[in-house]
Amino acid sequence: LERMIEETELKMREAAKELDFITAAQYRDEVFALKKRLKEAG
């Protein structure tokens, strides 16, 4: 799960760098959801 978070954050940064903010926002939301799952599984 932590690896998925890292990979998604990387994709988010790449999208933002390309000024694709809609995609970046989708990745951000996915990161939040993954972090929440990780915390709940904790």
C-alpha cells in the first residue's frame, strides 16, 4: 500500500509538471484515499 502511495504521488507530480492539473487532482484524491486505508489498517 505504501508503494502504491509513492507511485501515485509520483504520477501526480508528473501530471502537475505537465500542467495537467485535472489529472494531478485525481491522483491527489487517490493518494488521500490510500493514506486513509493505510491508517485504518494501521
